[in-house]
Amino acid sequence: MTDVTPPPVADVAIKLRRSKDFEILARVICMNGEMPSVALATQDFGALIRKKRISNAEFNKFTAMARADARMFDGLNFTLAVRFSCADMPMTALMRSWISDVLMREEIRPKSKGGRYKRLSEMHNYSFVQLVSMAMKFGLKATRSSATRPSSACDAVVIALADFGHHVTYDAVAKHWSKRAENSI
């Protein structure tokens, strides 16, 4: 029986950073405190990021949601920005028209209804858990003992997020991972 040695954490961090999924999840994590509705975009408008082709009928449903709610308006615009930044994701005429109308102020953000962002912490936690899960696919264990050197999937996420410009501690990432069952993620 051969002993399989996991790859170095730094190598896994580099592989994570190259993933399109990493960039999307990292953007949700980074936006957490600045624009909470953006964090909801991945759930409400996730198809815009996950699917290459979006039908006009499907996109019209998204715009109807955005016209009715300020958070949805912000979420749709953020999700379209993410889609636009991905070279392999085509922008339909309706998507370009929506962006143009927003920039020309022909589509106006609806008034906010106030209230708390109930799903925000859930999306934030989900993003961390997804990144740790991605790192585990490279052969790393999720967490490590605090007495050992950095060698876990949580450590790889810390390094990858730091390269992205968002600094978190190992303990913070490990805490999100440990709460995953509690939050039904």
C-alpha cells in the first residue's frame, strides 16, 4: 500500500485561484460588508453565472424581479458584471440592453423596502464552505490541528483569498467550515 502525499497548500491555492468558480465565490465573500444584496445574487441569479446560454424568457423573469425589488436590482447588475468579466460567457442582446438602460438611467433602481438581509450570512458561509470543498478535491484534509504547520484545505483558501486581496485567518475559514452542518450547507 502506497502512502499518498497531499500536494503543497500553496500549489492548491494557485489551482483554486485559476478557477472561475473561485472568482465568483471570492467576490461574494469580499462584498459581504459593502453591498449585502450582491451576496444574494449568486442564489437568485445563479443561472446567469452557471449557464452559458440564457433564454430571453428566462432573462425577462430576472428583469421583472429586478424592477420590483431594490436588492434584486443590485443583484442582477452585479451578476451581469460577473458574467461580462468572464470572456467565455456570451452577453445576449437583452443583457446588453439592460446594462445600457441602467447606465443611461432608463432603468431606475426601485426604492428599498428596508429590513435585514436574512440570507446574507447563509450565502457568505456557503461561499467559504464551497471554497474549502474545492480545495479538498486536490487531496487536502479540511482542517488541521492548531499545532501543525499550514497543510489543510482551509489554509489553501486563506492563501488564495489573500492573493485575491481579501485577508482572512485560518480560524475564520475553519469556523465557517465547522458551522456548515449547523447551517444545513
